[in-house]
Amino acid sequence: MKQSERNAKINDAAADGGTGGVKSAERALDILELLSLQDEPVGVSDVARRLGHPKSSISLLLNTLEARGYVLAEHGRRFRLNPIYRSEERSWVGGSYAQLLRVAVPLMRKLVETVGESSMLGLLTPDFETQYISKIITSKELRCDPEIGVLRPAVLTSAGLVLLAFQPHAAIEKFLLRATMPKAADGKPITAARLIEQLDAIKRDGYAYNRSVLMDGASGLAAPIFGPDGNAIAAVNIVAPSPRFDQNRDHIRDEVVSVARTITRLITPGVSARP
């Protein structure tokens, strides 16, 4: 290899963080892991926003993944994972999402059987929205069944609130500086001062509860799941019609907190469930 070619490779690696292309590989895997969780096609801008990466980089990587057959593009340049990689026989997409789902979903099923209400597994996006990545729905005729692909303001969901509460202080400050506070379902405004008090209480109690905030007549309670760095990486919740939830609230709280601690212990051995 000529010296000029060596220099070019070194410069390319430096431009990509000095890792010889690792950053691009990580972003490609981030895309595959994200798409593996989506039931509907996702646009370039949405992928970039959810992952917190530049749109230009995401667009180029999606084009490459499409050319290699890993993702499919539909009308309007919306992408989805090639169905052959979603089947049980070829479920190869790994990473932190897959590990989380493998551990959490069976425990969520038991949780739903125990309390008789629906359970969701949620993440916090870079834009401070709640993204549900899995759900187990109760068989009761009157039930809560939120859509997986819809992003919701974190402050309107129990999962989003508990994830916010257990973020580093810098992340919470960033959110408060950027946030446009939505109104609750009852029309009451959510002020920064009220939210700070609420987040302090959530961190103290170890769970978040809300009633008729996102949807009138529905209640939710969520507990945090912690990663290796001690920060909350996901939340598990129970959502139910408020009258039924109120009758069973203490039992729901105890079961949700217990399941969240078990998931934390299984995915991050040695990490405390409550730093």
C-alpha cells in the first residue's frame, strides 16, 4: 500500500472519531436495533431524532443498508427492517434493546397475570419523549392498549416521568431549558416548578404515578430499570382504567417495583436497583 493510501485511511478513521469506522458501524447497528422494534416504517428524520445522530449520516447509512437488503424503503423514503430478519428462526438483531426485551417481556407477562392490567416497556428518546417498545395487554374487555409506534411527551406518562426523574441532573436541566410543557388531559398546565417537585418525589419514592394526565380516566404507575452506569435506561409500567386502578393501587405499586428491580438485576448484575 502506498503511503498516500495509508494517510487517507488514517484521515478517514480520524474523521470518524479515530476508531477506524467503528462509529459508523455503531450507528448502523443502532438503526437496525431501532427498526427491529418498529411495527410501521420510519422516516429518515424520525430515525435521526430518536437516535440523536445527524440526519445526513443516518440517510447515508440507511441507503447502504437498503442496498445490502437489510432494510426496505417504502413510499416517501420510510424504512423498515427486512421481514426475513424479524422471524423467530432468524431473530439475530441483538444489542441492549434485544437483551432488555429478552429479560423484560416474560416478567411483564407474569406481571399482567398477577395484577390483571396491561403493562408497557418504555424508553426515553433524545427529545424527551416516551417510546414504548413492548406491551402485554390484559384480556379484560375494558382495558388500556396504547399504540407502540406513537411518541408521547415524557411528562404525560408514568414511564416518561420516572425516566426523567432518574436521569443525571444535567439531562434534567437540559430538558427544562428546552421543554414546552403540554397540558394534562384535565386541562391543567404542567409548570416547571410543579414538575421539579414531582420528579423529586418520584426519585424519593422509586416510582411514578399519574391519573388522568395523558388520557382522561386512565391511570399508570411505572418503576425504573437501571443500566450499568446507574442511570435509568427503561421503565416498566401498569396502565388501567382509573376506577379499577384505584382499587388495586398498592398491589400494583408493589408488583411493578419488584419487576423493575428484577429486570435491573438480570440485565446489569451487581448494579443496585436504586442507586
